Amino acid sequence: MKPTDEPPPYPMPQPSYPMPQPQIFVVETKPAVGPDPFHIVCPNCRSDVYSRVERDTAATGYICCGLLFIVGCFCCSCIPLFMDSFQRVDHFCPSCGHFFGTYKP
């Protein structure tokens, strides 16, 4: 061997770092519900549907009805039970029945 010759290179072991796994975040937001049915892809059954609505009188309707009765408007006291502004609207998936949200006026 000549003094100018270099020794053969040794293979350097490569440090083995674990590969970072991709992180998947699923963010599910509640849709903005209103008094009417709306178009949505159901997060439960993945169907492309219009929501099914169920209407019911909200507590404020019963309170207003009671106040009208106490004040003496006996004939008018049942009117808040039929007004849209006192109706609570629940939205559901027509395919699987998944609950989307409630609209309270």
C-alpha cells in the first residue's frame, strides 16, 4: 500500500428514525338549521337528503299563552300555540333518523 492511498470507506450505518405517520383530523360541524328543510349529506348514513322536520310549540309559546290567560284574554290565549314564531323545529335524516339540530326562533 502506498502512503497516498486512502483506506476503503466503511459503510456508515444510517440512523433509523421512525417515519412520522400522517395525522387525520375529522372536524364535524353542526349545520346552520332554520325553520325549513335543508339539503345535506348525512354524516351518519352518507345519504344526500333534505332534512325531515318535526315542529313543536316551544316553552315561550306556553308561557305567552299562560300570560294572556291570566291577563284576561281567554279567547286569544291559544293563539301563541299556532304561531310559527313560537314553534321549535327539529331536523332529522329521513333515511336513518340521525338528529341534525334544533331551530329555536
